[in-house]
Amino acid sequence: MSAPVWITATPPTPNGDLHVGHIAGPYVAGDVLRRFLAADGVEVRYTTAWTTTRAMSRCAV
């Protein structure tokens, strides 16, 4: 048995008001890939994160 495939999504770094693009951008592509691989019988681990510091937003201000 082979090792599972790990997929990670970078946390969104919202600049300005939140909108669906802040969530959909980093997470949708990884989720689609995970579903495709799982349907093909591949063991997949999908991890995500969330930033609480908004570091990139603060640098832009």
C-alpha cells in the first residue's frame, strides 16, 4: 500500500471586506483535486488552515 497523497491549501489573506473569493480561491481547487483522487481510489489527506493575524493585510495598510 502506498503512502497517502497530502493536499494543503494556503490560508486566505483577506485585504478589505471579506467576500466569497477569499474562501473559494485557496480551497476550491484543492477540494476538487481531493474528490477526483478519492473517486479514483487514492487515499487522500486534505488539510487547510486559517490565519488569525492577517499579516499581509496589516502590511498593506
